[in-house]
Amino acid sequence: MKNIFKQMAVILLFFCLWYVFFLFLTYHFYPENTVVDNSRLHERNNRLVLGKLKSNIFLNDAQNILLGFWVTKHESKRIIIIGGSNALRINPAVMQKALPDFTINLAAVRNSNITQLRDIVYVVRKSSPGSLKGTIFIIGVCFATFFNDNASGGHVLYENKNLTFLEAEGLRYGLYKLRDNKLELVLAPRMMPLAVHLLRPFLLCDLVFYDLKSYYDNSFASLHAVQKKPQDLKGEEFKQASLAEWRDSLGNIRDFAEDGIMSDFVTLCKEIEKSGASVVIVDLPSAPWMQNESEYYKKYTLKRLLYLDEDRIIPRLRYVNLATLLPPITDGDFVDSVHPTKEEGEMWSKAIAGFVLSQRKFLGF
Amino acid sequence: MDFLSIKFFIFFFSAICIFYLSPLRYRISVVFPLLNLFFILTYVNNLSQLLPLVVFLGAGFIGIRLVETFANRVAFITSLSVILVIFVYLKKYAFVSFLPFISRSYLSVGLSYILFRMVQMLIDVYQKSIQERVSLVSFSNFCCNFLTFVSGPIQRYQDYKLQESSLGQKALTEREVFDSFSRMIHGLFKVVILSTLCMGYYKWFFSFMQDSTVNESSLVLCRKFILASFFCSLYLYFNFSGYMDIVISFGKILGFELPENFNRPFESRSFLEFWSRWHITLSEWFKFYLFNPFVLFLTDKWPNRKAVPYYGVLAYFFVFFIMGAWHGSSWVFLIYGLFLGAGMSINKLFDVLMRKYYSVQYKKIIEHGLSGLLGTALTFSYWSMGTSCCWLDLKDLVKLMIKFKIQGFLMSFLLGIFLWAGALWLVRGFKYIFGRGITSLNGNFYFSRTWLSFELFIVIGFWFYGFGGIPDFVYKAF
């Protein structure tokens, strides 16, 4: 038995040496976070970018929020942008120029619905000691934000359970658990920054594995023609493929944007407002052809009149339809059905910053 | 209990402590049964789920006692039949789907392996190969050994009993302990990283294959099929042999010598050789308890010296058909059985004919390096194509057969031989250049520990990375 424990101790000692070495490497290549910014993380999908994201050790947009907020300096005046993948096209640098007193955190996550937005708000609230006074939440919504949890949109299968992307990432390192379909911390909030720091060597592993896998996937993909994605198609074929993809991802139209979901969104906004923060709901535009042809979009336009109008009566909360602040939008302003081009994204960012400035009295700064 | 969970490793360390801290005389009679029971209980939510397993084990034990007591053919055949009937019923085989099965969920993990152990004991008791009376503790320890409970290896009772009696008499040396830990970490590496990657790629190519349009050239389709098959085979190998590494090294630390199940199977030069290197304990079991009796039966029935080698051809087909069919409860595994049976019997027939007519040249051909390379590639390609039965259901397999026809399968087979021969050539070249250097480095104390701990670090990192996507042990289902 002595020999068993002796050998175990030797292996453990060498393991610790590796651990310390990698920990040192992470601090060398990825200094501590000053801001949560998902905009570049979103771009890392599908290409080899190891070493290009020197300011960020987190693999994806969800990790950046779930872990990143715990090691990000909590500024007294900050803007946190949440929403889906189209909100990820908002450019924080452009907003920063217009709002120099604020720290801009782009904390949007792809395929977000109300459940994911609630989880993000939960992380922000738990990671911010005291009141959220001085924090402005910009919630970028569009028709695709209001899908039911049972729809397949953005869900990943884990141990036969359908999890949202954020939930799966939360469970990955065991720092969060799921209770009643909501993410909850496993550790006390004061322990979280330490836990995130201790995880850094493994976060580095994530980056390396991801990049290696992307490299091999691309190598194999070049051997075999992969089925065309809607964005590779053109004209009417592209539109029909996109509409079919949305139908698949947003689920049954009856369950989509139903009253319960809309009420949940209103409740979430009220909760944020109660915690001391201000809220700006930005209705992000979709491509004009999508507005005309999608049954989901049509249902959403009816529902938003009922529910998002109600939100306007809450103090420190503003609603804006971004399309009203922009020059007339065309299909050419979008790379697909909902995601704007880079230039259009910058215009969105300027318009949102301008709106926030114009509402400073109501937003309390 | 999932072998790739923190729970398992807590169990692992606790088991070592409890086992070694307890007095020697209680280790087998008390501690080991308790560890087995605890391990099995982690698979069930309530005790009633254990009832079918208890009935199955009870039937086996009573059967063995009956054969011990009466020592006649009737007792043996009755006991064997009862065990087989209960097994078929509990496994819910497709060919007895008309039976009213138990609707409530129950523990079915490891049933096949328990069957092998019980049948082996029954036959050996009947043939007097086991002389001493089998006690309840030895029976339960042997059948429910937590090290081999989930998917083997299939140990013989006589071998287990020898170890039981000599347990704790010899302390492990530092080198032995290090080698065991080293093997365990290599096993984890295989299961967590290599099998996950191979599984991912086989699913990837499989989905490409399903998406294939009718207009796609047949060569592209064949390439997708053979790559999916290759990755599936590698996935099975890394998953199963990795699991064996973990279990055997764990057993070694506790003082048990479990039999090896793999011996570099992908270096086999023929299909006959392949089955002496792949899932060795299963092949041995079938050899002892099915192949040999069947050949003996044929020889007794038709005693013709010249025909004896051809009895082997027939026996191979019969035994490997059964073995293939055992792999699953659906009809597609009958096709798998036919595939294995055909492979073995054709290989045996070729061997018999070549030895008969071209004895000298055949020996030279076998010993030639190039023919060895081609034989290895041919074996792997054939076996990989056969494993497609494990990932296709009957409907998909029929679709594939219609789409491919004979020429499609032949083309895939040839392409597979070409690809695998190329891969082997590269591996051998690498070994030739770096082999000696790596071997000498492994002997160095600091290098071996540094490398092993790095491997462990990478395994943990990948375990986090592949969260939820690390495959479970594939043979757990048997």
C-alpha cells in the first residue's frame, strides 16, 4: 500500500508542476479581463485563431459570460448588451466612442431566448456586489428571441437532455447547476473568481483542442463536399431554405411568442429594473424580405404591440424600434435573414448609442 | 457507475484504502463482496431493479449445485437450458418479441458476461475440470466482480480461484505500481480522447453518407462509407481496449491478474489471427466451449481424417455466426454473424487449400513483408466493413446494399485496403525512425513521470472540452 501511495504522490507532484506551468502560460498570453466582449469570439467559429485573442481565454460567447463576468473588473458605469447572434453584430468600440464614460460589455449569446437572457442577467447580478445602479442593460430583441424552450433552436443534446447553449456551458466545469430549468451557482459567489482562475489551464486546453479540431475538420471537409448551408445559396432558393431553417429552429408557430413567453420577458425586465439597473429594449430589424414572408415575424409584430408597449410604463426602461432610427433598410444590409453586415452593424451601434444619450434623463445618468 | 466520472475515481481510491486496510482474511469474504454490491447498486434507482439479476444468478448457482450433486447429463442440460432461457428473456431478443417482457426497467448491464461465466462454470463442473465445491461467496465474487462486471474480460473460474487463494501474499513493487497507473492513464487517454475523436469522425462521415445525393459519383460514396467504417472500428478499439486498460490496471493494484483482451489486433495478417488478438477472452471462450466441442462432435460422427480440416471451416462459420449474433438483439446482428462467419471460414478454407497444394510457396508468401502489409490491410478493411452492422439498422443497411450493389462494396473494400496499407506504412516508418529513442526515453524516471502526468493533464482538459460528448463504454450494452 505504501508503494501505491508513493507512486500516486509522485504522479500528482509532476501533474502539479504541469498545472503551474500552464497557469503561468495563461497569464502570459491572456492577461486578466477588463471587459466582456463577445464580438470577436463569435468570429472565431470555423477558423484557426489561436493566439489572436490575446485578451480573452474563454472559448465561446457563453463561457465568456458564465466565467468571464467573475474576473472582469466591475465598473460603476457600464452598459451590458444582451441578446442573440444579431446583437453580437453591435460594435462595442463604436458605442464606446459615443459613450466614453461607460464600459461596454457585449454579452450577447447566439440563439438566445428568454431563458438564456434570464441566465445571463442572473450571472451579471450575482457577479456584481451590491446594487446594479449605474448599469444599463441593452436587450437586443427580434422575433427569434421569443421561441419556446422546447423548440430545437440552439439546443444541444447532453445525456439525452435538451440544454440551451448557455446551460451546457454552465454545467461543463461544474460551477453551475440546473434547478427548475434555471442556472444556479454551485459555489458561493465570493469563491467564483478563484475557481475561474484555477480553471485557466483547462480553459487554455479548450482553446488548443478547439483550434486543432477546427483544423482537422476543415481538412476532412475539403475531402468531402459538405451539404450547402442557406447562406451559400442565392435568390429564392436561399429565402426558402432560410424560412425552413427558422421553422425548424423556432418550433411550432402556436408555441412561438405565446403569452407566457412574452409575460416572462416583461417580468425579466421588471426584475432588472428592480435591481437598480436601467433597461433599454432595442428591437433589432430583420431583412425586409424576412419581415414580409415569415409567419413568425408576423406573429411577433402583433405580440410586441401588446407586450413591449406595456414595458414602456416601467421607470428606467425604454423601448426603441431600431428601424425608426436608421435610414430605410434594404436586403443588402444583411448577410442573411437577420444578421447585419459589418457596416450596418456599426450603424446600429451608433444609433443605439445616440438613443441612450438622448434618454440619459430617464435612464438615470 | 460511469467509469469516466468523479464518482468512479472516488470509489477507486476508497476501494484501494478499504481493501488494503482490512485484515487479509476478510478481504475476499467480506470486503470484496461489499465492494461488488456497492458498485452494482450504483446502477439502480431502487432495489427491485436488481430482482431479475438476482433470479438469473440464483438460477445459475442452483444449476451448478445440481450438476455438482447429481453429476449427470439431465441435470447439466436442464440447468444450462434454464440459464439460457432466462438470459434470452431478460435480453429481450427480437426473435422472442412475442413474449410478454417485463415492462418495468431493470438492471441489464453485464448480463452477457455473467452468462459466459456461469456457463463456463457449469460445463467445467460437469466435466470435472472444477473439482472443489463452488461456495456462494466464490460464485458471487466471480460472477459479480466489479472489475469485470460491466464488460469483462471473461476470466475462467479456475484462474480466478487461484488468485483468490494467493491474494495479498506478494506486495507490489514500485515499478509494478507505476506501470499499473501508467496503463490506467493510457486507458483513459484512449477512451476520453482517441475514442471520442474517432466516434465524432465516424458519425460525421456517416451523416455525409446519408446526405449523399443520388448523382454523387460512386467513388465518393465508397470513400465516405469506408472512412465511416474505419473510424467506427477505431472508435470500438480505443473505447474497449481503453476500458480494459483501466480495469486490468485497477485489478492489478488490488492484487488481481485479469486476462488480457487485446494484443495489437490491427497488426493481424489474417482474419483468423485477428480473432486471436481482438476480444481474446471472448474468442477463447467460444473456442473452448463451442468450437472444440463442435469439431469433436463432427469428428465423432463422421470420422474421416481428410475431412477434419474442413470440419474446422464449418465450425468457424457456425461459431462466429453465433458470436456475431450475440452482439445485439436485433436482426441486423444476424447479418453481422454471417459476415464474421463467412470471413473466418473463407480464411480457414484458403489456409487449408494453400497448405495442401502450395505448402512451400505459401510459407514464403506469408513471411514476406509486403504480403504481411497487404494481409493486415485486407483484414482491417474487411472487419471495418463488417462493423457497419453495428452502426446501421436493418433498414439503413438494406438501403445501402441497394445503393451500393456488389461492385460498390468491392470498390470500398479495395479502397480500404489501399488506405490502410498506406497508413500502416507511415506508422511503421515512424516507428522505425523514432521507436528506439522513445523506448530509451521511457526508461528514464523523470521523463516517464513527466510524460505520464502531462497525459493525465491532457485527459482532464479534454474531458472538460468534450463535456457530454465523451462516449460511454460501448460494450456496457452487452
